[in-house]
Amino acid sequence: MDEKTMSWERLLSAKRFGLERYHDAHQHTRTDFQRDYDRLVFSSPFRRLQNKTQVFPLPGSVFVHNRLTHSLEVSCVGRSLGNNISATLAEKYKNEAWVDKFNGVGAIVAAACLAHDLGNPPFGHSGERAIATYFSEGNGQHLREQLQLSDDEWKDLTHFEGNANAFRLLTHRFEGRREGGFVMTYSTLASIVKYPYESTLAGKKGKLGFFTSERNDFVRIADELGMLRIPDTGVRYCRHPLVYLVEAADDICYQIMDIEDAHKLRILTTEQVKSLLLEFFEGERRDKIMDTLRLVSDVNEQVAYLRSCVIGKLVDECSRIFVSLEEELLRGELKGCLIEQISDVPRQAYRHCSEIAYKHIYKASDVLDIELAGNRIITILLDKLIDAVLYPEKNYSQLLLNKVPSQYEMRSPEIFTRIQAVIDYISGMTDVYALDLYRKINGMSLPAL
């Protein structure tokens, strides 16, 4: 194998992070990758996703997606993508002794999809921005000089990002927990990291895959899997190829499901949505879809049927592109995402959906209200908790810190560790918990007397 090409034999590894010395290569009824999936489903951080905003405010009279339902749907799509490409690649590499490793691809992608949003704080993407900008332009600006933080530490704070935080959540040894965090397989962990470089290389877009505090952990995983390292001033790698499938599953679900949610909330009309989703098809396939629509009078069912057709189309397209570009992926040469490489008709339709979503959905009044409120809540929580960990001798600090679960290292001798513990605590909150704590520390909510 060329040194400048990744190998599936190494990329598909069941070795567990934190339990390397106990690695067992024998086959079991339930594979290690299926265990990754099950471990995530039964975890507290995964359950908390049910009360974290996806895009729209959490359900009132109309049910819309939250982070949990989104992650489950992404996982379903990811499993389909993984199974599609593994069937084709298993045939291509059928004479290799390690060909059976492809049997695990669907489970790896499904598990990575389940975990991809675990690190997102409450209140959607606005929560990410609230934490990062607290340090870059808010009340936390003075902390760099006051606490004499290093460049690496400061970049971790000012470039807070949900993807990097997911990797930290899964690998960090929280107080009282076992070594290796969730003790996931190397391949599942690598498949989560959409931006395989550290915070010092985040640039203007603020995208990164791991904080410098987890740099050595990621390097250990990437080198074991034979991921290609890019010469740079910091730590940067080419993506694990399965990241492209996780990304594609996320792209497919959030874009199409947001359109369906907007229909349920009457932000978009039935005719608008039907027109948008029919754009993905042409010719005989479009005619057959139209025939089916005439058999259904329920408009929500019509939209659901169209949505399922579009997802099926995009799964097939992205699977085809992945296989056709496999060698580029293994060389780390593919630029952009799979959805940008698909056939012209569905690609243009997807772009049109993105334009409509940006204009009519992500700028909707209810969405902006959540972002404004979330920003305020997270800012106040950061103010109070950071003050508490910096001055723990204060009476108020002691009261507040006593509410924090013991897994968070709020009393660490290292100042930066305490700041990170505050972020770990806040980012793990649900929307409701964050709002409740905000009200309590502001004297707006009291227990029943």
C-alpha cells in the first residue's frame, strides 16, 4: 500500500479507546461496533438530546424535531449509506483476507451518526456561538490575561465547537469515571471527527475536530488507523473516509426534515414544499411519484411520502459517489462534501432547499427568539459559574458549586481545567435545565414551600 494512501484494513479497527490492552479480535454475536451503538443509546448524554433544540422551539401543540429525533434519523440514513458502500467494496476486495471487516461499516456509521451531536450545548447552534463569543467578545475577554492562559488554551475557549466537544465528551475521563470515557472503538471515534484538526487551526470559520486538550488522544487514534497527516504548523489530518458518510447523512436529514417541520408549522405552504421536493426528480420517476400522490388526500402524508422519496434518492446518490471516489477518499484528496458531487438535478434541488431554508426557516421569528434567549441564558450561566470556580471561597460560590455533579472538575488545582469543567457542565445541559438554573440563580424561581 502506498504510504500516501489509507488502507481499509487499518481504517476499520475494533480496538477500544482506553482498553487497548484488552483488545480482543475474536468475533462475537454482537460486534464491537454494534456495542458502540448500544452504549450510546443507553447513555445519559444521548437521552438528554430529547430536550435540546434542533432548529425550532421544542414542541408545543405541533411536534418538531429535537436533537434526539434528528440523531436517530441521521443514524438510520447513515446505516443505509454504510451498508450500501460496504456491499460494493466487499465485492471489490473479496480476495483480501480482511474483507469481512466491511461487515461492520453500517454499524460504525450508524453509531457515529448517533454521537455526532452529543457535544452540542442547549439552544441549537446559537449555544455554540454563545460559548465561543463569551470569550472572544463578551465578558470572558479579560480572562486570558487575568489567568495567563496559553495560546492553545485560549483557542480552545474562543473556538468552542460542538463537533470537538463531542470528541471530548466521548474520550475524556471525567471525575470518578473510567479511563477512555465511553471506551468507543477507534473507527467510530474517528468517524465522528468532521474537521480533523485542532483549535489552533480553526481559522475564521471556527471549525475544528478536537480541542488541544484532546490533541494527543486524537493523534493516537489517527496514527493507529493510518490516517494521513498533513504537514502543518499544528496537528491536521485527512478525514477518515467514513466521516463523509456521517456528514452526508446529517446533510440529508437536517435539510429535508427542516422543510417538513416548516410545513407542519405553516412556515411553508403545502404547494411550496411539494414543489421543492419534486425538483429532485425528473422523467418517469417523477411521473410515478405524481401518480402516488394522487392516491393520497392527506397533505401531511403527501409531504411525508415525498420526503421519503427524496431521502432514498440522496442515499443512492451519495453511496454511488462515495464508491466512485473511493481512491480519492483514501488519498485524502476529496474537497467538499458528497452532497456537492451528486448528479446535477438532485444537487440543484438540494441547493434550492438550502436557499429556502435559510431565507424562510432559519430566520423565522421563533427561531431567532430561541437564539436570543439562549445566548442570554448561557452568558449568565458562564458569568456565575466561572466566577464561582475562580473564587470558590465565596459563600455564593460554594452554594452554586454544590449544585454541580461531582463528575465535573470544578475544584481542580488547574485553573484552565476548572474553566473547561464549567463548559462541560453547561454544554451537557438540556434547554429546560439551563432555563431552570438561570431562573434559580436570578431569584426568579423558588422551590415550593
